[in-house]
Amino acid sequence: MFYRPTEGHGLPHNPFNAIVSPRPIGWISSRSATGVENLAPYSFFNAVAYVPPQVMFASVGSKDSIRNIRETGEFCVNLVSAAQISVMNASSEALDFHEDEFTHSGALRAPCRDIACSRVEDAPAALECKMTQIVQLEGKDNHVVFGTVVAIHIRPDCVVDGRFDAVKARMLSRLGYRDYAEVTEVFELTRPND
């Protein structure tokens, strides 16, 4: 099969999201300038640099997360465990701006230390971030948020032999369509120049 996105794919569902997978899920928590908290999952999320550590997430539409981050310049990326899938899914519901997704979804809330918003208390890891830029992408309403990680929380049981353990954390990833995957097996590969 070959197709050009501008000409259509002819399939019942767009395959693009399924091709670029698995993707980690950034469960973004933020707070408005007036103190309203927001929690929403984004499947266009990744780390983009080591020193300083930097992350990005993309949003289709100017959602509450984007609005809050524009106002405060801060956000927290909570990584998602398979054990949290129902809560994460509940937090994806479109709510009024003044409704708190932590409360609505039942997500456990804990304070961040270096930024003024909450994090998901039982997330395998949470990355407190200072926004560096928001880039408007081509298309109707596409945005990418970049941030520098200023503080990191790791759930103690997710550290095994001095390393973050994705299997122990039961890390969840997004595939395409309505499909997800849990990290259940890993292997180590040494690069030729290591």
C-alpha cells in the first residue's frame, strides 16, 4: 500500500497514529493563573534532550493545558502505569475550564516541589517542567509545548538495582486507534561503539 496524506488513504481509519507507535503518554498536569487545576493525557509526548533534560508534548486544539501553561509557564508530566488506565481515561473527558480533572477522575493528587501545580501521586514518575516555548504548527490548531525538566519524582518501587524499571512500573504506551500497550518485557542491546 502507498498513499499521500493529502490524497487520502482509503482505509476505514487513518493509519498514521498506528504507524508511529508505541508512544509514551504524557499525563499533563497544570494550573491556571487563578488556581484551577487541569489533568489531561497526551499521546504526542516525548523527551527531546538530555542536558538540560527537556520534553515536549503536542496538542491538537487549544485545550485547557495550553491555556494554563501560557498563563503560568509551568506544567508537570506524569508518566502513566497500566494500573492507572481507567483514571487516565476518565481525565481525558472534555470538561468545563473550571472543573478539576483530578477530582473528576479520582486521580491521587500530590504537590510538586518546584512548580505551583499538582502531580499524580502514584505515577511511576513525574517531571516538573518550566515551559521554554509553545510552537504553532502547520494546520488548523496544532501546538507543541517544550519544557525544561527542573525536578523529577520517581516512585520508589520503580527503581530496581539503581535503574528505573519500565516493567516494574508497568509503563503504558499509546498505539493507534483505541489501542494501548503495557511494557511487560525489555531487553538490553549494546551499541557497536559502547
